[in-house]
Amino acid sequence: MAPRTLLIPSLLDDWFPLLQYAFASDRWVPVLLTENGPHLAHLGLRYIHSDMCYPAHLVAGQVLAALGSGKYDVARCGVLIGQAGDECRGSCFIRLMRGVLDRAGYSQVALVSLNVRDIDRENGLSIRPSMVWQALAAAVWGDALAILRDQTRPFEAVPGSAEALWREWMETLGRELQRGKSLSRRAILARCQEMADSFRRLDTVERDVQTVAIVGEIYTRNCRLGNWDLKRYLAAEHVRICAGGLTWHALYYMDSHALKGPAVQRAFYRIVRSYTAAVQRELVDILRHAGFITLPPLPELKQQGRGFAPLNVTVADGWLVAAEIVGWAGQGVRKVLCIQPFACLPGHIFGKGQYAALQRKLPGTRLVSVDYDASTGEGTVQSRVRMLLDEEL
């Protein structure tokens, strides 16, 4: 039987173009959804209550727009929904989405659960060993390319050259992931070194720029649909952007779940965590040696967060948000943009709830919080961002 189309909503723009190859199989052909615009949130709001978080409205709207576009055979479509399996309301979003599709007339569309917690087993995407290695390579390469592009773009001599080089590398690495070859630790890191060298060779000019770190909820921070293309806005203001990558969040998740679940699952977390942490440490060394700013490796970052946040707080982004702020402050980054989606209850309590205390404990650092929501105007968000950019420290 021919494989079916697996629609993947926008979640991690700098990683999903590579991660999609880990989801491919004899059963599914992945297709990334890229449609953008405020109309998607309003479409989602027709089917999901406004009390639900902003990312839920966007994901629902993007999926419904794709299914209604006529581009796909709806009878042969599935939708990939990630589930963290923790206190985030998105962990039960797959069940809400089932109701959305049924009410919209797409009951024949399958929902496929992506998780490592054995949730919705009957609808789960089978996780194969090759998938784990492809996902690891995609995460590491995505981290490297995002950091290299974001910190090169403010200095590029030819506008758009950093973005063009990023796209060129994404195509090259995508072909490698599709073949599933050259994914050893040595090969992954060798590619990272080649990427760093290629970005250093780009023509750049000296400019008076400021550096801003971005922290916060993983979707809103990493999805241009969810943050209204924040990185492009900052780049136009000649801002060097510093943001943690996917490997930091993945290691945080594995660290916080290493003592949970059956013995086999805990052992799996420990093995993958140890391997990923070793690769991440070498990635950090490569990027720093090339002159770029990065967070410390996750184990070191966690220790830096001690005393600034309770390290047993692992709900949502938990102590990771505080640790990232402390980590960037330790790198000399004094301006931090803290972004959350409106109505994310765990994010507001365990993320945003830490900002005031962190501001007191880091007097040389300025934190500005921004919420994204369908009911918030673009001018309101940009005025808060400008408040951070225009402040003299």
C-alpha cells in the first residue's frame, strides 16, 4: 500500500525541516505546514475555546487550512501531534484535535501521536532506533545552524546572505538525513565544524549592534507563526540574537524524566541523555572556538541555575527558563526577552512566575516579558520589545 501524507504543523522552524526525515516511513510521507498569518488563529478559535492556549489555536487553524486547501487527499492524510506527557495542556491536545476534525468534517483524518511516554499507544508513531539517530543529528545540526545564522545576520555585508547559507545547509543536511547515512557522532560534529567555517567565511562588516537573548516557552520561542516572526523583526533592528537550541530543551526533558516511568524507560533516558550531552559539549566547543556565543552545556547550565530556581521544578520549562537567563547573563548578555503564549497556565506559573525574583537576583540584567495571543495587537508586542531595545544599560 502506498504511504499516506503526514501533515506536520509548524512547531520548531529551525529544526522541523530536518526532523521531518526521522518521521518518514513506509507508512507516512511527512509534509511540513508553513502557512502563516493571523487568520489561522481565528480559524482555530472557531473550534477551540478561547481559554485554551494560543499555540492550540494556531495548530488547529494551520491543520484546518491545509485540509481545506484542496492540496491533499483528505482520505489519505494524518496529522502529527507532539505530546510531552506532563502538566502542559497540550499533552491532551490530540483529544481536543480529534473533536475539532470531527466537527469540521474531517473525521477520516488520522491523528498520530509523537511521544516517548507511551501515550495514546494505538495512535502512536512507531519510534525506531534509526529514528532516534536521525532526530539527534537533526537537533544538533539545527542548533548549530540557528546559532550561526542568528549571530551572523546583523553583520552580513550582503543582506540575506546568512539566510541563504542557512537554507543551502538545510538542503544539504536534509539529503543526508533522508539517506540515513553519515550519522555517527564523528560525522555529525564534523558537519558542525564545516558549518561554523562556512559562516565565518561570509563577508561581514563592523556594525554597532546590541545582543538580546530570547527565553521562554519552546513553541512560542521557536515558531515564527507563534511569535509573529520575532527573529526577523529583531534582525531588522540589527540585533544579535542569542537563543538556546533544541538539544538544551531535550536534555532538560530527559533530565527531569530520568527518574520517572518503568525501569526500561529510565535506562533509555540515561543512555540517550549521556550520549546527547557529550555531543552537545563538543558542539558548544566548536561554536565558541569559532567566535559565537552559546549557553553552557546543559549539565553545567543546571548547576549555574542552582540558587536562582528550585531545580526540582520541572513543570513545563521549569528551572530551564531561569537557568537560561542566568547562563546568558554569565556570557555577558544583559538584555533578555522572555516570551510566553497567553493562557499557558504552566508557563505563566513556572516560567513567568520566576521573572521578578530573577530580576532582583540579576541587577545588571534587564528582563522584559511578552505574551502572544490572538487578541493582542502587533503594536502592543512591538512596543514591549522596543522598551527592551531602547533601554540603556
